[in-house]
Amino acid sequence: MRRWLGWLAIGWLLLLCAVALVLYGATPAHPSLADQSRAVAAQLRCPVCQGESVADSSSALAANMRRIIRHDLARGQSPDQIKAYFVARYGTWILLAPPSAGLSGVAWLAPPLLLLGGVGLLLVLVLDWRARGRRTDPAAAGAEAYLERVRAELAAEIE
Amino acid sequence: MRRALWALVVAVPLIVLLALGFRHDPNAIASPLINKPAPAFVLHSLDGRTVSLHQFRGRPVVLNFWASWCVTCIAEHPYLAQAWRSYGARVAFVGVDYQDNLSDARHFLQRRGGGWPALRDPGQQTALNYGVGKIPETYFIDASGVVRYKEAGMVDPHILDTQINRLLGGRR
């Protein structure tokens, strides 16, 4: 019964996480030009700042980059075309998230692989501990006769 | 023994990765424009002339992004002036004033000299077209209009001579 309750709690937790992810990731069906340009600017690194996006930076260069983004979106260019313009000038360094293709793809693969590796390691360790526990359990190791003798000796001592 | 082996298996690749990472300068970003046509521009100089990159076709161009407020630009200016005098008409020197005040830029040139065109860059469009980040940055463009080298940071006589001689095909 208690085990079922545990599984139920984990199920609820996963469901809540999934709902939160969907709500957080939800985008309006028709984002405004300002929303679109902010979304593109948020994906670009400010070239004169330390780890700041073009959307968040107050530098003049970032402001001019935002102006170009807005202008190009208004002209009908896609976010990918605008990002490609900056990548052609600054390289993929300008993208805050590394591209998933090529060598940079390792950056995307590494976290899930490390997570999987961690879970695997944990599983192996838990199984190993359980097996050791069984091996060192006197009853499981066939030490019942020995324990019986110890008990008898103890009883004799007490008497 | 097995534990030591595992520690080695984990530690050695980590140390190798860190060693490689620390050897790499995170600010040294290779320009994707190298060996590509230099982005064209038509800009106005501080004294009101119209200057385009195209008008220098047939001559190597040293394109320097600078500003009067940039301390490193003050340090490299004498080297640029020296190279400009030394190479004469064989090489075109062009300065693009980056995010600067017009009177400050004029005062800078009056005080420090420099007879090559100094261009204004409204909206930093040309700087963005060249992928300029932190100035000074200098682009070495060959006679056919192809970017051959980018120096992010200060140029010195050695860099200027090496790159200009490359553009001139070894002729000094």
C-alpha cells in the first residue's frame, strides 16, 4: 500500500512538471513585432558585454543590433535569416545557445548523456550495496548454526 | 588498484580538457570574414567627403575601427601613422570612427595627426557588418577586396608590416 502511494506521488510530481513546462514554454499564436524581436535578441550574445544577451544589454552596440533585428523582421525576414546575418559576421560565438549540428552538438548531447551516466552509476551502486548486504547477512550466508552456538554460549554465560 | 585505475580514467581526460581549454583565449574569436569579400560601405568622412571601399579596389586596404575614447587606440595610433607614411600610396589606410562624438574625434586627429580618411559610421552599421566587438580592430583587405586578416586589439609595427607585406605579395 505504502509503495503504491509513493508511485502515486512520483506520478503527480511528473505531471505537475510537465504542465509547468508546457505553460512556461507556451508562446502566443501571433506574437507582436516587439515580442519577436525580443525573442531573436535574447538568442544573441552582446559582443561588447560579459555574458549578456543583446536583449538585456544597455550598450549602444546592442541597441543598434536590436534596431537591425526589428527593421529586418518588419521587412519580412525570418528569425533564422537574421541570426544567419550575425553568424556570418561574428561566427557561431554570437549565438548564446550553441548550434546542435557539428562539434557544438556535443554541448547539447553532454547533459543528457551525463544524466544518463549518473543514473546508471547510481543504479549500479545501489545494486552493488544490496548484493553486499545480502552477502554479509549471516542468515543468508548460512551462518545460522554459528549464531545458534553464540546464542547458546551467551545463555550459558548469563546463567 | 581498481579504484586508482578508475580515478585515472576520469581524471586524465578532465585534466587534458582543462589544459586545452586554458590554452584557448576566449576573446580570440576567428572572424568568419577571413578569405571572404569585405563588406562594402559608403560613408562620410569627418571632413564631409564621401568615401567607399570600392574606390580603393586595386590597392590593399588597412581598415581600422577606432574611437577617441579608446585608450588602446591612442597607443596604436603612432604605429598606424608610421605605416601610413612608410607605405604611401601603395596601401590605403581607412579609419572608421566607432561610437564617438564628432568633436572629440576631430580633436583626437588634430592632436595626434593622421592623414588617412576617418569615417563616421551612423548606427554602427559598418562595424556590425564587419563583426566588430571591442575596438580597436583592424582588417587587412587585399587588392581584390577580400579580407585576409583581422587583428582584434592593438596593432604594432610587426603586425602591420607582416600583414601589409602579405597583401603586397612580399613587396615592400
